[in-house]
Amino acid sequence: MFPTSLRHIASPSVAGNQLTIGVLALQGDVREHELVLDDLGVAHCQVRSPVDLKGIDGLIIPGGESSVIDKLSRIFEVREPLISAIAEGLPVLGTCAGLILLSSTVIGAIEGQQTFGGLDVEVERNAFGGQLESFESSIEMPLIPGGPVNAAFIRAPIIRDVRGCSIIATLPNGEIVGVRSGNCVGIAFHPELVGESRVHAWWLDAVVAGAQR
Ligand code: GLN
């Protein structure tokens, strides 16, 4: 069940800050991320074209279908500006397909599928199987206060090689499902689909901390 309000979980620094977070709105669960940002009291806008990247403090790349988001990013001519913004340090949170789009190497990519980069990791698409193998689980995320994090896995990837990135989330069996490197965070799961706002709140705290430096 999605709780009616998660606002109490937002930290004072996030709630009191004039952040604007972009949500890449080419395909996928854009609305669900917007609802979490609403509940955390954070302004947001949809990113579909290069001009939409101007003035945002951070970007969420939602789950969906990474090959479709990749293709649409080229059609909408937002791919190259997005790659530049990531390289210049724009804070980015990628969830599921968003993680795949941030990864340097993708196992199981369709022919011609490209990514934006940002995380030097190898991910395997659909590593748990198809839609019917979707599941919910508790994830160990030691950086996040309040114990294990609730997460939905829907045709989710697994991170097979973390290379230079730090591991931030693991399944109870030890599989790696979250990494961070510099300004990029990628998670294989969907906290936004199960009423879990702590991952967003933690990431937003990091965005605020980065903006204040
Ligand atoms: N399997 C999808 C892909 O490869 C990701 C699924 C999701 O984002 N829930 O893009």
C-alpha cells in the first residue's frame, strides 16, 4: 500500500531547500517518482528536451524500458546534453532502467542499445527473469537510517561488476543492487512503487550537501 503521506520523512535540509529536481520523462514510471517528490515537499519538472536540463539541481532517471528510453533520448535530442550534464557533475539517481542507462557495460542489451554512462559498472538486464518473476524484498542499505529498505524488483538488472563504484545496496543473498560513484547513484529496484521514500530523501540530502559545497 502507498501511504497517504510520507512528508514527515523529508529531512529539514531538503524540505527547506529550494531544490528543483528533473525527472526524465521519455517513458517509464515518471509519475511515481513525482509523487514521492511531492510527498517530500520538493519541486520537480519533467525533462524531455535539452532546455529542460537548465536550472535543475538533480535528475531522476526512472524505471521503464532502457532500450526505449535510449531511443527516445536520441529522437528528442536530449541524449548528448544529458551526457554532458552528467559529466559536468549533475547529481543523478537512476532506478532500474535508469541504472542500466547510467552503466558503462550492459549484458543483454538489444542491438544498438546505448547508455549515457556515469557509473563504471557492468549490469545484466532482466537478471531475475521476466515480468512474472517480479518480487518485493527488503534491501540492505547501510547508508539509509531506519533499517532495511522496501523495494520492488520488476524485470530488474543485477550489478555484476562494480569496478570503481561503491556498493550501497545488496539483497539478502548478497547480490549487488545499488552503487554510487561521484554524482551518480544507481539502484536496480523501485522504492517509489512500494511507498518507500527514504532512498529519495537520502539522495536529496546528498544533492543539497553537494549544492552547498
Ligand atoms: N528490464 C528493463 C530494461 O531493461 C528494466 C525494468 C524496469 O525498469 N523496471 O530496461
